[in-house]
Amino acid sequence: MNELIIRLSAAEYAELADLADATGSTPAEHALTAVREHLRREREQVGAVAARLAQRHAPLLKRLGE
């Protein structure tokens, strides 16, 4: 398993700790959830752009594949 260290301001950490306490979890669990959600949204966005580019340039891509 890989480990990542991030630095939060005191206010950010206090907010994260309060959220974790209110939901019965840990700050690390919330941070991991946030990272996973961000990665999911980025994958979707990049995939959508790639699909649009592939569609727009389909004739060229077809010729390059021949």
C-alpha cells in the first residue's frame, strides 16, 4: 500500500476532524473518499474529452490505422 502525506491548515484539519467525529469515521477515511471521488470525476472528464476527440478525428484515425 502506498502512503501520501498532505499538509492541511489548522482550520482545514479541524473541519475534517469535526466531520469525521460527526460521522463516526476518521479524518483519513474522509480524505481517502475525497481523493477517490476526485479521481473518478477526472477519469470521467478525460474520457469524455478523449471520446469527443476520437469522434472528431475519426477519419484521420482510420487512415492512420490502415
